[in-house]
Amino acid sequence: MRNETGSNAPLRKAALAMFAVSYLLVIGGCNSSKPNDRTGITEPAKAPAPPTTDFQKQHQEAEQQFRPDIETQRQQNENEAKQTLDQDAIAAVGLTGAAIKSIAANKKDEALASIERATGKINILLARNPASALIPVNVEVVVIDAAPGDTKVIDQIVQRATDATKHRELPAARILLASLVSELRIRTTSLPLATYPAALQQAAQLLDQGKNQDAGNVLLTAVNTLVMVDHVIPLPLLLAQAAIDAANSQRQNKEIALTLLKTARNEANQSRLLGYLSSDSEYKGLDDEISSLESAIQGKGDTSAMFSHLRDRIAAFLKKHKEHEQH
């Protein structure tokens, strides 16, 4: 599996046109799925790849050129998530760590002082957030792109993961499922207000009783049970959105616009196959709307309003993915 944090090439109209032309140069029978240009697939789960065709090479190069600036997306989401972090909660966790170090160094008074200060921070949090159970203290946003582009390979990996789970070969199943990830992952770590204050109080009591080791264990448990929640944005849907924008800019050239809409449909289908809210009826709605737009492009009417509606629809779907929690 590969974590991508570097910036991809920005979306450019010229590159998009090159991408579309690379499709149009192919004589019939094009594979509707993306070429397998991703790395990180577990070898036992990967079917033997067919010889790479010139079309596949052109498609791969063009996709890399018109792929949206993923690093910009990552940075934007990270900046937004950081706005939710609470400095008092961060300080409380830091003071807990300081208390653990003091206990390990047999500095009881320093440990108690750190716990007292951490408790003060927690009391502020309780007063300020009486209805909140979780207070964010850290966020990490990464791009993970390990999924194959070939739908048949995806199906094979899903089947192998299913078989492994059925036989309780869970480590193998986890490895296989990890190779079906293509997402921007937003992981938020939060301090649980329901349990953290009690842990600080218990640790202080144990220190007063001379039970330093027990106090340290209580604090370690508190730190290790911070709650992590993931929100994800599927990369294929970001690519579908980029293809729709590109088709809109090229709508006067029917062949190019239709090719780009076909790409958008394939990327949306890729997202569904990878299990990103795969049971959601919105995928069917997107496919139907793309079909309607394809028919309209072949006519003579103005399609700008249809493009705008389709883009709003996929943007709303991306937002729905982002708000969906994965513990």
C-alpha cells in the first residue's frame, strides 16, 4: 500500500484534451475500466496482468496529467480539520504524558502537579462543552491509493478476502482488503470527556496511596484509549468530478465531452466497486444523470445547466462520504 503525500499534476484543459484524444485514437473495443496504474497490491491476490497496450500507456499518462491536485485537496481538508482542535484538550493530554514520565522517574510531586494542571484543563473543557463527548486533539490527513483499476482484479480480491474471512484467516483478509483502498483519509483523535476526568482523579488517588505503578498504568490506559474516527473521500469520485468539469469545458467538442463523461461514469463505478457507500442509490442516480447528459450533448441544446446540476450532485455525494464516520 502506498501513501501519497506529494502533489499530482494540476488539472489543465490541454491535458484533458490530450486525454480525450488518446481515447479517440483507439479503434473500438476499448476496455471501460482504468488500467492498473496503482501500486501496493498484494501479489497473491493479483491476477496475471495482460501485456500493456499503447492505449493503456496513453491513458495512464493522460490520467496522471489531468488527475486533480490531490495534495491541494489533502492540505485543504487538513487545514479545515485543524480548526476543530481544542488547545485545552491538547494541553491536558500533554500534561498526562508529563505525569507518566514523572512517575517513571519516581518524581511523585511533579506527577501530581501535572495531573492537577491537566484536571484544570479538563474542568474548563467540561464547562465549555457540556454536551460534547469527544474533544479533538489531533488530526492526520493522508492519501492512500492502493486499489487496482481493473474491475476483474477487484472482484478477485473481494472473493479471496471473503474466503479468508470465512476460514477465519483474518490477517490475510486484512491484507487483501487493504489493497482495495483509494481514498483521502481524515483521521481525528479525540479526548473522551466521559472517561478521561475519572482517570486523572483515580491516578492522583493512587499516587497519594504510594501506588505509583498503578497510577502510571491508569494514565497510560487513558492516553491509549483516546478515540480515533476516520472520515474518507474516495479518490475515484474526485477523479469523476474532475472529468465532469473537463467535459463541461469541452462540451462544444462532442466527442471529447462524451469520452470524458464515460471516464466519469467509470470512476463512479470504481468507487462503488471499492465499497465506498456501495449500497447508496446515489450511484444509480449519478449514472442516470450522466446518461441524460450524454444524450443531450448529442443534440443541439445548451447543456450548461445540466453540467452544473451534475457537478452539484457529485459534490453533495462527496460531502456525504466525508461526513460518514468509520471507527
